[in-house]
Amino acid sequence: GSEGGSCLDTGSLLPAGDDGCRGKAEGGASSSLSLDGLVRRILELPWHRKGKYQALEVLLPRMGARTLLAKSPRLIEDLLIHLSDKSNMNHSNVMAELWRSVVVRLREEMTDKNIVKENKKMRKKRMERLMKEKGIDNPTNSDYAPPSQLPPLWIAIWCEPLSDALLSPHDSRRRSLASSFCLPLLSSLGGCESEVPHLYMALLNAIANNNKRGEDEKYHNKTIVPPDVITVGALLEVTRHAGKHKSCLTHAPLRRCMSHHLPPSVLR
């Protein structure tokens, strides 16, 4: 049957203490809910409930990221916003893992699932063709890297909210938690090692080009960190995490991107 008509046992998914839902799960024919109904109830749980994230993590493989985001279009953004809630101080890792799982599953659904794979022969031919078009003879890996195979729309869906979190002008806790819990997961989003530099490059560009910060804030309040300071700090954090990956250290376009957005003295 359809996803909406499938039934699940709610006993193991509903968080402990949710009497409103669990009471129905303990009796007879009402012990099952449609997948749609179950997800709706879980999404309605308050953000401080750890079981909300655990249950969505369990259900994600069955329902898919597109279906989940259709029911909660701002989920990727909201996870990064509520990451800094004081009531979620013990749930940050669970929230970040759900954020990663949704983003990865969405990438799989937006591609052929097999398109993002290491295929050195194919990538070499692609590189040679592109270099011929650019009129470059005898290109080396240090001069050029094949373009990303990842969908630009997919990158924008997670990259813009993450850059917003890293640039939050009023919430240093949000900036810190996004850096501590989400940036270490960045390398796992793309599906293969050759895509890792492209993920960091996309985020660096998003941070540098993010014009939303401070649009209506004149920064007369000296307790607010100036936006240029926040921007450089975010760029440095992303660069630091990228430096942990060998594929990033030898990726010429990423190195040029870093040089473009950061002062030379910082990159020494």
C-alpha cells in the first residue's frame, strides 16, 4: 500500500512520558498509527524532547527525506536554530546527527544514488575533456580538480542554513554549537572523498556571500560582535576543519577559494 496507509507499532518510537500518544498505543486496534499520523505527532513534539530526534532518525529510512521535508519544510533550518536552545544542551549531538541523516538521505534522493562514486577512469576522461576545452596542455592534479557531481540545489538546501548559523550575530552559542557539532560532519555529506573539498568550498562561498546578516542591525550596541569579525571567524573555522582532510590540502580550487576569502597572513 501507500506510505500513508502503512502502519507501525508506536510503542518503541513514541518518547517515554508522552501520555497523550502512548495511551492510545497501549490498547487494541488503536496501537498502530499510519506513518503520516505518526510523523505528524512526532513533529508536533516540543524541541526539547530528545525522543523527537531519535524517532525521526528511525523513521527517516522508511519515509525518505523529501516526504519528511514536505511535512516540515524548515526542518533543516530549525534543527540549526534550536541547537542553541538551553533546553537542548544535552541533545546537541543527537540533533546534529539527525541534521546529517536528513541531508545525506536527501542527497541520495536527488541523485541516482550511484552518481556520486569514485570512478577514477571516468573522472580522468572528464578532466581531460574539460582541459582540452580550456586549452590547457598536460594538466596536473595540483592545477585542476574535476567539478562536483553534487546537485547545486541540494548544496543550497543545507549550505545556506548552516552559513546562517555560523554567522548568527546575536547568538554566540548557536555559532559555537554549529561549528562544534555540524562542521565535523560536513565531510560525510557528499558520498565520497573526492566531493569533500567541494563541500567546504561551497560553505566558504556561502559564508562570504551571505548578505542577510546585519541587514537591519546598525551594530550601535557594542555588545554585538561586528559582522566582519564573525565572518572571518566562521571562514577560519571552516578552513581549519577542511585542513584535516588530505583531499582538501591538494585541491587547487579550494585553496584558491581560501586565498580569495581570507587574508594571506591568516593562511600562513
